[in-house]
Amino acid sequence: MDIERFKQQHVQILQIIHRMRQLAAAGVAENASGLAREIRLMKSKVALHLSIENDILYPRLEKQADAQVARLAREYQEEMKTLASGFGHFVERWGAESAVGGDPEGFRRDCNTVLKALHRRIQRENTEFYPQVEAL
């Protein structure tokens, strides 16, 4: 199964995470505008990625994959609901420059938690899930 677009979307999301880490390291308050912009960009990338996974990848795997890959797809889909909810709250709270600049330490704390979870999830998909999907 060809999943190149999913892998490319992961690359794009990881690039945003990298830029956000660089901006935060250079100063959250000083880079509040750039951080808020990256959050909004990441929101659109993550939303597109999840939509395509939920509408195309997971249903196809449910129908065409062997039982193990189908089970893994269901697990990943269920797990993503929790991560997506946390990410959504993060975007709501920190998607504006004034929010980021108004509480740099709160932003840094929340950002580390959410971005670490998102990064970890992408790495797991890249190393555990996608290789099995590609083998189909």
C-alpha cells in the first residue's frame, strides 16, 4: 500500500515542531508571533493528516489488511482521539500571539507536553505501523 503522502505529512509536521523548538529556545515572549503562526500552521497540517487517515487509510486497512494490521489500525485510531483532543485544547489556548506572549512559562510547559506526545506518536507510526502497512 502506498502511504508516501502520509509519510510526507509527518515530515512537514516534524519540521514545524523543529521550528517551534528553535523559536522557543530563542525566547518564547520574543517569538510569540512566530510561535502562534507555527501553531496555526501545524493545526491545519495535523487536521488534514487525521482527516485522510480516518477517511481513507483506516477504513481501507479494516477491509483489506490482515487481522493483525487491522487491529493495529484500530488501536492507532483510538489512541489518536486522545492525542487529537489534547492537541485541540493546546491550539485553542495558545493559537494567539497574546496568549503565548502573556504566559511564556505556561506555553513552554504545555508545548513540551503536547509536542513531545505528537513527536512520539509520529515516530511510532513511522517505525512500527507504516512498515507493516507498506508490506501489504
